[in-house]
Amino acid sequence: MSLDTVFAALADPTRRSILAMLLEDDMAVTDVAEPFEMSLAAISKHLMILAGAGLISQEKRGRVKWCKLEPSALRDATVWMQSFGQFEPVHLDAFERFLEAELNDAPPHPDTT
């Protein structure tokens, strides 16, 4: 996957929340959708973007579709960021803390009206 695809997938707060949820364990699509106030179809679109970036994989087990985090997809992005010499190696625990901080401390979107 290209870096642009990975960073575009990470740019959305809903998708970052989904990744943080998947840090804990694999989840059924319906369980991923539960905490969000949007349709299952909207969540499925977010999951398709994450899968397209290689950040998650999806597998059908019986009648249920499961999502799994693929942390190896972040390696190229990590290497690219480290090439600037300003970043420590990204570890999953640190990445989880970063995502949680981003989600909890995200500034409100500016009013464009």
C-alpha cells in the first residue's frame, strides 16, 4: 500500500477510533459499529478504506464478518516518519496511547459558516 493511502485512512477520526478498538482484539463488524452513531453501511465504508490501506483485514467466519488489525501496514509509515529523525520508533502500546489522546483531546472542528 502507498503511504498516501495509509495516511489518508488515518486522517479520519472514526477510522482512528476503529483502529484503537481493534488494538484490543479482533471484532465482528456489528461490534465495531455499535459505539458509533452512524449506519452499519457508513461503518462498512470506513472499514473498506482501512482494509484498502492494509491497516485491517476482514474475514468471514460463518455468517459474521470479522475485522483484524494489521499493524505491519504501519511499518512503511513509521520508517518514513523516522527518516526525519524527529520520531521515536512507533510501538503498538505507544500508538494506542497516541490514538486515545488524539480522540480524547481532539479540538472541535472549526466553524466554516
